[in-house]
Amino acid sequence: MSNRVPTASRSRGFFGRGRHLLTGLLAVLMAGGTVRAGSPSGYTEYIVPFDEDVFVYVTDPLVSVNPIPAAATTQAIVSLTVWSNDTTIYYDHWENGYSLDPQNPEAGCPGPTCAYDEKFTGQLGSTLNFISNVIPRPRTGLDGNTYIGAAGNCNAQPAPTGTGVATVQRNTTDFCYDGRDYVVVVGGASTMTRGGLINNANPTPPPADLDLGPKAAIMEEVYPLAPQLIKYVLPFGEGTPAGTSYQRVIAVIQATEDNTELRIDFDGDGTYDPFSTENGYRTPRNAGTDASVLILNKGETYILDSDSNGTIAGAFDLAKGTVILGSKTLQVEYFYGQNNSGYDTRAIAAYPTGFWGKSYYAPADGAPGGADTEIVLYNPSLTDNITINWRTRTASGSFTMAPEETALFSAKTGSYV
């Protein structure tokens, strides 16, 4: 057995058809349901993944044969639960610039130069739900950096909902709760999830089942920034594994610090390739490649998809084994699904290669008479076969995976989880 072991990303929560539970050999006991970080004496940082323009762009080819309107609004919910008493939550909206220093979160407070936009306190088990029901779009200008101003604000946002949380201060109510926001939790462990949907994705919904917004909704866990690393390897690609759920695969790459250098290796051969540096959704991509390095600032996103290598759409499949490398910490999410399905779309938090391991527990099983639960496995070794030993409640066995093979558990064992 090789020392290099199979891995893949895992799916925790999403709306839509739940036939596949994307998981694999990722992290021992990580599948238990919560991601906890920080300590009673430390702090935990989060950046809400991608932004609303990115969400619409990557969802569009999956949800409908009709393009999503360019100015379609979105909904977002960011849910945060704390696991210790006397925990403080600081919220910093990206639209007015990042000013929150996690090592000095009270700088300039109270007053007009206060570092945070909102502050809350919670006790063990307290939950905060940051919700914006109608988020105007586009969220930024063509350069991808400049906030478009009042026309894009969520004015007079209601206070977050939840249980066991006290609102200490809200310095603004005129910014949306949405992607790119920065959250710091001080004094205890915490868990964050992020969900969203497109409002009226199909502008002429009758009959009701064509109203694709809720059906194309996503929800996923958000990892703290501390466990994020700089290198990711795509464990599946377009058409791999076989099945309609992987017709379209997209990696959403977000910088967590300014001046982050991004490199892409499309075939995993160790040489980082030139790619189209236009972001695709604010600056349309043109055929051809631009550079082998792209600079991203904190909160900015690059869409890695079938256009990224400079070919026209449809002429290139984003392949398993694609390597993503940053000069600083990256946060990566995978979107995948069936083209024009209307509902078969999912988003999952990617796991960096530095945390891949050898033993894993599936976080959910199948249900009698319900949807089948699937596991996706990937062997990242370029040269070695590996042996997978497995055990369910009723059976056990083993099978072999070839170098760089991606496979479904059911195909290897003859049964679902």
C-alpha cells in the first residue's frame, strides 16, 4: 500500500437532490457534523465564501436552459454557533473595507473609527443567523474590487436572529450579509455554515415547479481560516466519476490575504500552466491564455472552470488531479452538477492536501426507500495502486484503486453506503 492515500472532498449540507454524498478519505472523525476551531483563549477567523455574483455565475449553467437574469437578486444566510460561554462575535462587512484586526478587535471603539461593524456575545450553544433576503446585484464594478455603492446596499437590515445571543453594538445596518464578509470569534470554538439561493431564477415560473431559485439553493460548511492551506488537488473532474452529477465542475478559489499569488497546474505534471486570468463573470474571458500567475486580494475570487485554460467553452474538461497553489492561504469551494437540470447542483468546501489522511467515517448513510448515499474516492498517487479496506454495519471487504483513479463506492463494492 502506498503512503499516499485516497482523498476527496465531502458534502455536508445542501438543497436539491441528495443522491450523492461527496466524501472520501479526508479526516478522521471530521464527518461528525461540526467544524470546531479556536480555543477559549484564542480567536477564529472566517471569510464567507465567494460572493453573490460568483454564486449566480457558477449556478447558471446548472439550473436552467434559460439564463439567469443578469441583475437577479439573491438570498443569503450565514449561520454561526458558538461552543463556549462568554464568546464574542465580531462582524466586518466587506463593502466598506476590511478594518477588523483579530488581535485588536476593539480598536477605535466606540466611535466613528470602530474596527468592527457589529458585535455580539453568546453562550454555549448560542446560534446567530445573519440573513439578507434580497441582495441587489451586481455587487461590484467591472474591476472586481470597487463596490458599486448605494444601489447595491441592503438598506436597514434587521438584526440577526438566533438563540442565546446578545447584540452589543451594530455600527451599520446598510450592508448585506453576504459572501466576502469577515467574521472573528473570540473566546471559544465555533461552527459556521453558509447558504444561498437566487430569487426568481426563472422569471416566468408557472408552473410552480419551474421556479428554480429554491431548487438550486446551496448550503455548505465554512472552514475557519486557520486550517486552510495553500495547496488543493481536485479529486474529481468533469465526467469523472461517471454520471450526470459531474457534467459541470467548478472550483471557486478565494484569497484570504492581500497580494496572494495563484497558480494552476491543469494536468498535475508539476508544471504550473498559463491560464485565462479574466474572472469570467465580471470580465468576460477570451480565447487564449494571459499569465501563469494571478494576484488576488483578500476576499477576491477566481473561477476555475472549463474556460480557464484559454479554450472556448466546451472544448476543455476541467480534469481531476488539477492542482491549485497559492502563495498564501486559499479558501476553495467546489460547485458541481448536471447541466440544465434545474436542481442538480451542489457546493462543498474543499479540503487542502495537507490534511488528507488514511481513515474516515462516512457522515451519513442511506435510508430505506429513500435516496442512495454515495462516497467518492480518489487515489492521488501518480504511480502506486492502493488498497481500500472498508466496513459497513452489515459487511466488510477491500478493493484496489489504480494511480489517479476516481471511483464511486458503489461501483467498487456493488452496494451503496
